[in-house]
Amino acid sequence: MLRRIRALIIKEFFQILRDPSSLVIATLFPIFLLCMYGYGISLDIKNLKVGLIAEDASEETKSFVFGLKDSPFFQVEEAKDPRMLAQKLTELQIDAIVWIPSYFSAYWQAAMQQKEHPKAPIYVVTDGSAPNTATFAQNYILGAWGNTRLQLAKSNDLAVTFPVSIESKFWFNEELNSRYFLVPGSIAIIITLIGTLLTALMIAREWERGTMEALMATPVTIVEILLSKLIPYFILGVVSVIISTVIGHYFFDVPLRGSVFALSIVSFFFLLVALGIGLLISSTSKDQFNAAQVALISAFLPAFMLSGFIFEINSMPLWIRIITYLLPARYFVSSLQTLFLAGDVWPLVIQTAIILCGFAALLFFIINMKTKKTLD
Amino acid sequence: MLKRIIALVRKELQSLLRDKKSRHVLIFPPIIQLLIFSFAATLDVKNVSLAICNEDNGKSSIELCQRFTGSPIFSNVKYYDRLKNAEEALVREKVLAILHFDSAFSSRLSGDGHSSVQMILDGRKSNSTQVILGYAQRIIDRYNEERVELSSTGSLPAAIIQRNWFNPNLIYQWFTVPGLVAILGMITSLTATSLSVAKEKELGTFDQLLVSPLTPLEIMIGKTVPGIIVGLVEATIILLAGIFLFKIPFTGSLLAFYTGLTIFVIAIVGIGLFLSSISATQQGAFMKVFFFISPAIMLSGFATPIANMPQWMQQVTVINPLKYFLIIARGTFLKELTLIDIMPYTVPMVWISLFTLSAATYFFRRKLS
């Protein structure tokens, strides 16, 4: 029995190597994804371009302008023409406009004398068509303003207008580098690619070409066929996890604070689930094209959009949040991010392993039921 | 000549709609993608679960806790008696952040006049938690302002006034859905075009086209037009969904939008033809389309800004037609862009179309001769 399985596994590997599109899915595409999330896609807004019009040159505004220019978050460009800056903001060339009007000092003096007089304004304009960038720009500028206010209050003998301040600490990712959670999450996508898409494609291809029936006419049993189909993709999956972890950790400096053991456990179970889905898809849609379609829509797209990998699940509407509970990728991504950035959180690891194991068991049960009817 | 082209286009459209495979690809996925993308693809921060550990229980800390609980953003506030339990909840991802008042908070506030509250945030979701810190800071700022107003000493006579142009309330869907017009238009026209040619090759009907009175140029035109029509129809459906379903204002010129859309779709169809001219099967064409679409979307500025990418990657995005049409789509929706405004973005797409259509023609000629 082992001899036959071994022979089939070797045949499977040859098939993968010889077909260009499966080779790309197994090797190039995962590497491409890793490079994207390691180098390219970043949610971190670090170099904000601010256009500044300072029509007022008083001491007060000087310290704010200095604070902006000094900050590592901003690249300040001073200008005189508001229309040109408005044009640049519209065309995405700058991220925010800070305008200190000429009547700033006049208002300042007036507001010092009378409490009811409107305060001296500093206008901050951001591009709302890119809401995430706009929010970050506003927060950073408010932060710079906060520092300036402290200095101004002291030098003017005024009450320190922020009696309460926040002392913040970001756990697990002090550098606030989005790459640190994107790269671990991308492992889930890579496993889905190999475990589900590739598997479904290759097996459906055998059905389409009729070679599956030919296999069934041989002395090989159904169990041996299934095993020989799954083991090569399992091995490929394991290899891809190892390579992704190594590249992520040594190349992209993503910390690996958890143990390799815990990582192996959750990856093992998710790989089983991915393979199960791939097998199920290929046995229901026995043609390649359909299999690829279904695999993309039911596995790849959810793993990408709905797993919490890049988009926060809590920010989605309730009906989508409920759907994500049915997605194995969601649990896997959460434990990946935890294992890489936080360390071994055993309650979470065990919970994930059990849930994924449950999914795998359900999938193989369904496959078992379907296979009885259609094979032999 | 025109009659022959029209006949070919009609046949193409008919076979597209008749074939079960293409029907499935062209109808179901876009609907699912529209629903999921428009609601799931958000970097907005909502329904935040916050842990509050108030070891102080003085008047000021209770007041602040109420403000956090009352805020619409922190919709899920959990109280913990001990910091350790809150920290465990954070590690287990049950809460995104912890607000911690130590036991001396209120006494410091009344004594020294200032005090700090501790906030621990989950760096595993650093994008969301940075936004959360910003919200928390604003709640605290407002509390501080009011506290100082109440006391008799003067407060700083200056303030920042914020304005968000084009999308005053920062509604995330105003950013995503115009982008979806571009993305779904691209996916459908690309799949329709590449499938049509590959299927003909597979079935052998391509050779039959050769013995018809059609010239190679007419065949090319006949193959591109259906893809363009499909792309235009798809984009229009999403446009209407955006305006009527998502209530996104369309402030720019419709002419500019459709001009940009047409040039974009032509560029995409060119790519589809090129990809299918180098594939032998429908399956192969589909996979090549997938391999093109994934980086095209990631590197287009759809979800993450191109400005965040390293310089060399930003250079690569120059050949991505999606990047230009995204700007046109978002601009005509939100920024009142007109035909003149979008010109700088249409020119690169024209170049791309010329290049891909010529490449596709070249490959076709080789196969046909």
C-alpha cells in the first residue's frame, strides 16, 4: 500500500512541476504576496505632506510652525497662494493644509481680554476622499498642537489647558509597523492558495481529463487515491509556511515571539481545513474552470477580505461579522498575529486548534458521504 | 465592413450570455464582490471594545468613564476590577484597548492640577488602535476644555478648526464604492474578453472565423467591443448603486466619468486580449487574468495609498491603468472633476491601450497566419 501511495505522490509532484499555472500558484505567487506585504502594502502613514500658509508671524504661531516642521511625521511646504494649495490637495499631492490667517494675532488679543470673543483660529483642511489618511493627518496635527499649547500656556501664565493627559503604550508592536501584522496574516492567504485553490484545480483537472476514472480502474483503493492527492499539497503547504516564516522573520524583521511548536499546531490544522475545502470543491465541480471560480470566491476572497488580515472585523456591519464566524481563516489569522507578535498565548492557541479541528472533521465527514455515492 | 463587425459583436454577446460558464462569471461574482467589498473593505474604526479599569473611583475618573461609555465609537465597554484581568482580555483579543485610572488619579488632579490616565493598545491591530488613540485623545481634550472653562482662570485663546473637504463626515464608503466601479468594471471586462478568445481557441471555432469574410482587423474590433460593452454596463450598474443605494454624491461631470471609463475599459480589454492570445485554454486564460488582477488591485491605491509604498514600487504603478481610473472615479464622484481636470490621467491610459492592443494584434496575426 505504501509503495503505491509513494508512486502516486511522486506522479502528483511531477504534474505540479510540469504545469505552468500550478507552478506559479505554488511558488511565485506566495513569494509575490510576501513581498507585497513586506515591502509594498503599508497601512502606516508616516510621511504626511502638509502645505502651510502662515499669514500671521507672531510668536505664538512661530512656535506651532516650528513644532510642525520639527516633527518626523510631516514634510512641511510653505506657500503663499491658497488656491495652489487647494489644487494640490485635490490632486493628492499634499495630505493636509494648515492655514494660519492674518487675523490670528488680533483674535488672540481680543480673546485674551474678553472671554466671549471667538478664539484665534488655525484651519486644518484634509482630503476627506481618503478617510484613513485624513484621520491620521488630523490626529498628528492635533498632537503637534497639543505640544505647542503646553509651551504657549506656560509662557503666557495661563492655566494648563489639559489637566488630564493620556500615557499610551502599544503592546506587541511598539514601532507601529503594519508589516508586522500583515506578513503573519498573509500566511493564511498563502495556505489558502496552495491548500484550496491549487488542490481544487489539480484534482478537478484529473476529473475533467478522465484520468481520475483511469486511476480508479487500477488496483489503487479510494483511500489511497485520496491520501496520495492530499499529501503532496500538504507537503507543499508545510514548505510554504516554513519559507514564509523564515522570510518574514529574517528578511522583513517580523518578530516571532511565539514558539515554532505552537505555530506548527495551528498551521497543521488550518492546512487540513484548507485541503478539505479544496477536495470538497473539486469533487462537487468536476471541471477546472468552475473549481477555480468557486475556490476563489469561497476561499480566497473571504481569506483576504473577511479574515481580519487587513480589514478589521469589528468595523464591518453585523451581518458580515456573523458570517466571519463561519470562516476558518478568521481564527487562523488571529492566532498567527498573536503567535508572531505576542507570543504563546496557549488558551488562544488551543481554542483555535479545537475550532479548526472541528471544521476539518466536518469537511472530511461531508467528503466521505459524497465520495461513497460517486466513486465506484 | 461595419455590418460584418456588428454581426460579429452580436454573435459574441450572444455566446457570452448563452454560455453557462460566462453567465456565472459575469453575474454572480460581481454581485457578491460588490456587497462584500463595499461593507468589509473598510479601515474605519467602529464597534470598538474597550476595557476600563478604574482603580480610582473619584468624581473625575467616573465622569471620564461616562464620557467613554457614552461615546458612539466605544460601543462595547467592559469594566474590569483588576488590571490583570483587563490585560488578559487584551491579549486574548477580547478588547482592543484598556483605559486604566490608577488609585491616585483624582487626588493628583485636585492636588497638582494635572494627572495622567494610562491607555494600553493592541499593536497587533496598529492601524485601528492608532485611530482609537486619536478618538480617546479628543474625548480627553473636550473634557479638559470644559474643565478649564468652568474654572475662573483663562484658557488659551486659540483653537484648531478642522475641515474635511469632499467627504465632511469621513464616510468610508464614499471612498470604497467609487473604487469598486473601477475594480468590478475591470474584473468583468477582463474576464469576458479573455474568456471569449480562449473559448474559441479551445473549441476550434477560431479557425472557422478565419475562413469567414472577416479581416483580421475586423476580428480584433469584433473581439474588443463586447468586452468594452460588458465593462461599461458593469461600471454603470455600480455607479447607479453608488448614487442611489449608498447615497454618494456625484459632483463632477458625467462626461468626464464616461470618457475616463471608456479609455480605461479599452486599456483593460487590450490586456485581456493580450493575455488570452498567449493562452491555449479558457482555464489558462482565467488564471492569467487572476495573476494580473491581484497585483493590479493591490498596487492601485484602492485600499492603501500609493504614497505609502517605497519609491521603486511607486514607479511600477505607472503602468497600472487602474491607478489612473481610480483617481478619475473618486474625483468625479467627490471632487467635482471635469473633462479638463481628468486629461492628465487619461493620457497614460491611452498609451497603455495602444501598447496592449498592438501587442494583442501582433500575437493574433502570428496565430492567424
